[in-house]
Amino acid sequence: QVQLVESGGGLVQPGGSLRLSCAASGSSFSIYAMGWYRQAPGNKRDWVARITQGGSTNYADSVKGRFTISRDNAKNTVYLQMNSLKPEDTAVYYCNAGYLHYDYWGQGTQVTVSS
């Protein structure tokens, strides 16, 4: 019912910054709570950040103070601004949209933090 496409991933040096985007289509973007998850090789998919329909945000302890989630309903897009990146942040990052019992995922975008 909603399609999600992540972009903005790539290779960045430790301490650098990167902004991920998640563009939604196929439904009304504003009704969804949005979130970001990540999965490193050999690991489970971990929750990173979420933003509600009203704009309230929450972050995992591992990224608090470094990452910022935001949304632009006019552009049907959610963002993840990542600052002070560490090698431990290396993972595939996934965008998630949730409404009631509905749950949708993007295809993921690779973020690699390395010198």
C-alpha cells in the first residue's frame, strides 16, 4: 500500500556525516509513523530512531546525540541525519512505515564508515 525507497548511503570516514532519505509513494504519507532500523553483517535488525505522526522523536541509546530523524510531509520523505559517524554505525539502513497494524519496509541502503 506504500512503497519506500531509501537513498543517501555510501562510504564515509569516521567522524563524518551522512543524510539518508526515505521517499514514500502509493499512499498518504502523513498517516504513518516512520522509523529507521539498521542491520550489520551477522547481526539482527536493530531499531535506530522513530518519528510519530505528530513529530515526536525517539532514539536508540547508541545513536542519541548524533543522529536526527525528521520528516517532511509535503515531500513524503523522512530523513536520518547522521553526524559523528563511527565504524560501529556500518550497516544496511532500512526505512519503516507503520500505521495501526500495517508495517512496510524499504529495500535498505548501505552505510559504511571506514578510513
